[in-house]
Amino acid sequence: MSRLRRVCAAVALYAVVTLGILGVGGMGPIATAVPPPAAASAITNYGACIAGQGTGDLLLMIDESASLRQSDPGGARVTAAKYLIDRLASYADRNHLAVDVAIAGFSTDFTVDRGWTPVTPQNADDLKAVVDRFANRVDGNDTDYLTALEAARAYLAQRPHGTGNAPRCQAIGWFTDGAFDFQNRSGLSVPYAPGVDMSTEAGVAEAVSLGANQICRPGGVADQIRSSGIVIFGVGLVGGGAQTPNFTDMRRIVEGSAAGAGDCGAVKSPKPGDFHEASDIDQLLFAFDQLSTPGQQPTVHDTGVCAGTVCDTARHNFTLDDSIDFVDLLAKSDPSLVPYLVSPANEQLRIPIQNEPHVDQLTIAGAGVTYKWETADTVRISLSKPNAPWSGQWALTFVDEGGAGTGVSQSSISLEAGVRPARLDQAALAAGQTPAPGPSQSQELKFGLVDRGGQTKDSSSLLGEVSLTIDLVPPGGVPDPAKFAPVVLSKAEIGQPLRLDLSRVTAGHYDMALGLKLSTAPTVDSAGAAVPGTELVTVPIRLPIDIGPAVGYPTIATALDFGQSSRAGTVTAKLPVTGPGCVWIEKATPDLSGNPAGVGAVTVGAQRDGSSREKCLNLDDGKNGTIDVELTTENEAKGALTGTFVVSSVSNDAPDKVVNQNVNLTLELTKSLDTQTFWLTLLLALLLGPGLPLLLLYAAKWLTARIPAQPLLAVEIPVMIDAGTVLRDGEPFALRERDLVDPVPGLHKPTRRLRVGSIELATHIGRSPFGSGYVAAQKTMLLSASSETPASIGSPPRARLPLAIHNKWIVVSDPSWAPDRAAVILMTSGMTDQTQRDAIAGDLARRLPALLAELRSGTPGSIPAGPAGAGPGIGDPFGPGGGDPFGPGGSDPFGPGGSDLFGPGGGDSHAPASTGGSVPPSAPPAPFGGPPPPPQYSGARSDGPPPPPPPPQYGGSPDQQGNQW
């Protein structure tokens, strides 16, 4: 492997102006057309998506291979990831964004260490504690790109859709020090290179070649990731190891091509990812910082240093006015140099260097200043706006207080103005509309600015220059000015009604890109010389929109999700249609962008009604209907099937003029377990002897599969969902004073079984001999799911949790209840404070409506499977699925009554109930229709004194059982 050059000093930071939301509003002139913007970077597109939708996912995928002992001995990737979490939490909190982070490690396998967690100031320390574990996680043998990327894509695919059923804003932060490679050794094999002898270097090279082809062939894993809307930020760690890394393949995967190495995949637009190399912790901090303020253009400034005192020749200047409310700087120079802040009145503030005592309270010109030395070289400085004006030219300088002032300093300055571009109307858009006046041919729209709280802000209140650009971005991410010419609104036009020309735009899904250009007001320096304002260059935020058909034609959904399938053959989904007009789908091969290996021929067509022009679905004006769409695959496969198919329609007024519309399709394919082959292979292994190490692995996993002996508090609460809001006794869900005060008995020692509220939990080891066990609710007629991913397993779905069930929640539903009724069980550690408990309750209130809808949908696979090493799911060497360790239905291959490899324990347990837990074997969960056993702790329900009402009586409707809904 070859050493790569250092990341250039210009690796990014952001001039932060803010993000966009929807509002209400307007009518008026046509704005001036402007040239289309240059192609954006992947990180720009990701930030623009979060800006528009207000939510996003970031999966941190961190290498844990043994070579990191040489390439990253100081754990730079850990320090940088923790910096990212702090910055992202602060930024998301200020700008009211909901960004979730998951953390996974990879080498030979892909293992999720922390499931999806909101990045908030309250959760930041918890997330950083997970990242800390990677400092010593350097014992992996291999660097398996294909396994990691396949698993990461599948893990992200389990997340809900974004705004308006648009693709969710998702990204993978991928950090590694090595190329796609394995250590050749006997017994090594990978599923994508069957029969290849990987005990030789030639065999390893062949396996890597096969894996790289699976990633980079047209429709392969790289294209499946890109066509799912996922962008990748790759960071190659260049350390001091004996071997220098070769990141050619990684760069091809991330960016779509690499110089001299050819292309990877066929989906190249929008830009699929950004790749950077980092040879030290400071460069890695700058690379991570790109993700910390999503949606902003990178800026950077390099200059010299001052000798002895602050000077004018080595200033990092920035101009503020009173529209700026927050300033953040990341700066780097030699450890002995001292940073100074300089105000417009030439007031100077010395920032203590790392080996000096920390000062908590610093001010300059009335502005509060906080700082943190991330490393000996790199400091982060934040300024909060004072009550008094702070307009003028500011500066940061580095001073060599006792030397000659030689050296270089680097800084990047992020300014936040606290305003966001926004669409201020809710009018529907239709293809074919022109800006000419007329009731059916014009569309009255309004675009403006809002503050952090979503209140409309007058653009004239901003002191510098302001303009707003509006563009349409079609699928594929490349605007076409021949179909829609971007328009620009001047400062005076922002907030005024306008008309867009959609006469050349076809119906379908688009992103509306709103680009705000803003600068601070010009000023003068201390000598009276004119100083221009600082430009805050933002990227267009992206609002997902659907442009409807021309007047008189039916409205057709722009995307169709076929769910998940583990077998070849036909799956169906319903395509919503609204009249007037007639709609049909002729059977044809779709245009595939993601095409899993071996899937064979694929066709899409209507099932019966709507299968041809003669059998089209005819609807009157405003009437709703659906077409049953069949998608057929020839062979079993694993991966994301993505692409488009054609839907045809005619107007009742013009039956001879056919209009075709592309509809996006998605289908998650998972290979089912070949039970016969599995049992034959296992029995042969046991008979011939090599199965003994496998049994030892299972035994070790079983021994550690216990719920840890830590104090656990729990409360069970009936809830209902009303218009997407979780209600408790008719009020928005919130915790009360008497909640979470009583401990759950049975955790004086680690246990395999535990009753919490109305359900019994038991540990499982899963099919894989590797990784950790997990906890699942015992089989009953009840439906249940958890706050974790995967939320449940089996059929009917049962809640699935990690072994550490503390600080999690479960939703329980009886099939006989109304779909909007459920009970929730919150479980917290005895060490949590009120802030942490409120964060868990807030997570429940935010996610429960969608999770309960999935739970009650009855759609097979609607509760997705989980990651490798933790039971059935992603990366499981015996195939995906939501069942128990061996075979369908939870049957124990070595004894009746259970589903685990060891012990005859009842139900799903891994040991007899007498080995631990609070419920003896004689007290199983209540059968369907009868009352459950009472909770094994007092205060399981704490809806108020005195005394708490009984737990929900599962088996009948809530009202029949007398619960307080």
C-alpha cells in the first residue's frame, strides 16, 4: 500500500448561515433569471437536504483493524469523532434540527455499537463514551469494504422516509487506515468468493477483486447506496505504520472514480461522496468539522504569525454586524503560539494556551468567549453576541510572545446570522403552468426569510447584501436550465409574491433549492479605512416537492416502496392515484439504478385493473383510487432494488394525448435461510470434528448473554396517538413526578429472564457465533417493539433490545385494540437524572407514532432485522430473518420448548427460569384473553396518587378493560 499526501490545509470549515423550513403565503412579478450554480459537493447536498427537511441520519463507521496500532496510535479518530459530536449537537440545538447518529465498527464484520440517537447537548456525553471504546478496538484481522458497505446500507434502509415520503437525508462517515484487504490464512472465506482458497496471497487478491466488482459494477453496492440517496464522507487515516495505505479503491467508491483507476458504479450524479486524507489529528479535526455545520460552504484562511505582540500583518479578519448572533472558529498553529482575539476598537483578549490554567469566564467588547483546546495545536473558540452592538472588523491572530514570529497559522470562521430561507406558501405546483395571469395557468408563490423560531423576518432588517436564488433540482441532482431557469430575488423582492414558469417542467418529484447569499455590512478599520463585509456563502437548502400533472390529468404518487422480500417471485404494492383521468401501467422492465447481484430479470406492471390502456383506472375529478402494482424478480438476491417504472395517463378531455410519468421504486431484497443446507452443514461439522470450535464460540456467547446487574427503574403508561402526537390522558406525553421511582427486582445479579411491567424479557444468543447476545420479549399474542434498531423480531413482532436494557423503551399493543392505542414501558438506569429521563421521553414522543403504525401494519418485514453479531439480521452468516437461533418458529434443535442452543429452558430463554429473573416458571405471561400477572414491582403505572391504577389488561380492547385512555 502506498503513502498518500497530506490533506491540504484548505480542508473545510463552514461560514454558517442557516437552514430552511416551510411556512404560509402570496403573488407578483417574475424574478430575474440567473445562470445555474456550479455542481455542489456531496457534503453540500447532504447539508442542503437536512436544511430542507429538518432531519437527517449520520452513521459513523469506524475501522477497528489491527493496523491502527501503527497508523493511529493516539486514537486520533476517536478525538475527532468526539469533536464532531460536540459541534453537531451544538449546531443542531441552536438551529432546531433533528439529526440522529449511529456508531458502528468494522473490520471483518460490521457491528453497531450505538443505535440511532438524537445528537443533542444532553446526549453528547453518552455518544462520546461509545466512541471512546474505539481507542482500544484495534484487533480486527481484515478490512472488508463490501461487508461493511452492504451492512451500512441495509442499516440505513431501516429508517423511515423523509418529509413528504421523500428519501431521508442520510450519510455514512467512513474512517479507515487501510485498503480493501485480508490477511491470508487457513479457514478464511467470504460469501462473495465461494470456493476461493484465501490461505494464499493469490486467493486473497482474487477475493478482493470479486468483492470490488460487487461494489463497483453498474447497479452494484455503490450504486445501491447512491440511488438510495445516501452520501459517503470518506477519511483515509495516513499514519506512521510500516506499510503505507492505498486508498485508490476507497476513493473510487466514495467519489465515483479515482485518477488512473477508472470508475466505480454508474450513478454519478449528484456527486456521491467526498474523500479526504488525514495524516495527523489536526487534519482529521478539520475533516470532521465539515460535517458539524451541515449545508454550508467551506472557507479557510492561512497566514503568518506575529512576533512578540499582536500585529496587523498576520490577522484572520472577519466583519460582524448586528445580524450575526454567533461566531465559531477553529484555528491551528504551533503549540507555543498564543491566540489573541482583537475587537473593532483594538481591544485584545489573550486565549490561554493548553499548558496554562483554563479560564471559564472570558469577555471582549461585551461578547462572551468560550474556548477548548482540542489538541496541543488546535483550538476552538466561540463568541456569543453581547447586548451592545458588536459591528466592525474583528480578527484572530497567533503571537510568538518570546520569539521571532516565524510559522504559519490556519483558521476557519463560521458566522451564524440566525435567519433561514423559506417557502412561505403551501400552494400546489402543477406542470405546464406559465407566469402569464390566469386562474388555471399561474401559480402564486412567496419566498422569504424566517428566524430560528420560524417567525418571518423582514429582509430589510439585515444590514448587508442579501439575495435569494430559486431553482428546481430533478431526480439525478442536475438542474436543467432549458426546462426551468433559476430565478434570483433581490433584497427588496424577498417576501414579495412571484410566479414561476413551469411550462416546460414535467410532473414528478423534485427538490426546490433555495440559495441565500448574505454578507455583513461594510465598515471601517481602526485607522478609518473602508473594510468590506464578510460574505456568508451558503448552499441552497432543498425542500422536497411534488409537481403535479397538467390541468385535467390525474395525480400519481411519485414513489412506490415494495417493502422487503426474502424470496424470488412477485411482490405487490398499491400506487395512489387521484382523478380526473385514466391511468395504467403496462408490464415492462424497469430502469434499474440499484440491481443486486444475481437477481435476474425484473418486471413491473399492474395486476388487473390498470394493466393496459383498455383496462385503465378511470377516476372522476377529485376521486381517489389505487392500482395494484406487481414487481417480479427472477432469483433470490440480497441488496436494494431501486429504479423507475413508467405510468401512463390520459385526460378525460384529451383521451388521445398520453402523458408518461416516471415513478421511483424501491425493494429491499434479503436471501432466506436454506434450512436444509444449514442443518446438513452443521451436522457434518459436528460429526467431523471442526464443529467443536463453533460450539465453543456459542458456549462463550451464551455465558455472557445476561442482562447486567444494574439498578433499573420502570414505568408502564397507556397512550394513544392523535394526528401524530402521543397523548397521555389526553395531554401531550410527558413524564410525571411519580414515574420511574420504583426499582425492578431481580437485578441483584446478572440474569437471563426479567419481568418488566406486563411483559417478560429473556436473553438470546442469535444465530451468529460472534458478537453479543440480545434481549427479546417472550412469545405471546401481544405485539411489541422497542426503541432500538431492529425494533422487533419474529412473527408476531416481539420487542428486541440489547443486553443493557437500561434507558430504553418498549411499545406494547394488542391486535384487538384500536390502532391508535398502546402501552409504553420506559426503563431507565437508577443513575439517570431528570434531563436524561426527559430526553428518553422526548425520543419516545417523537418516534412512537411511526413505530406503532409499523407494528400494527401487519406487513411482513415491516420491523427490519438487525446488525451482525447481535442475532438475526444484517451480516448474519446464516441469512437474515427475524426468528430465533435455529430454524423457523423458534424450535430448539437440541430439546423441546425453547429456541436456543443450550439448555431446555421454557419459551425462548437460554436457561431455565430458575437461573435468574423475577418471575418463576409457574408464572408465565397471561394467555391471550386473560389478565396478565401483576407487575413484580410497585408503581409500574404512576399516573398519580393514590394508588396507581392496574396495568393494561391485554387481551381485549382498552375501553373494555377499563384503562384510562
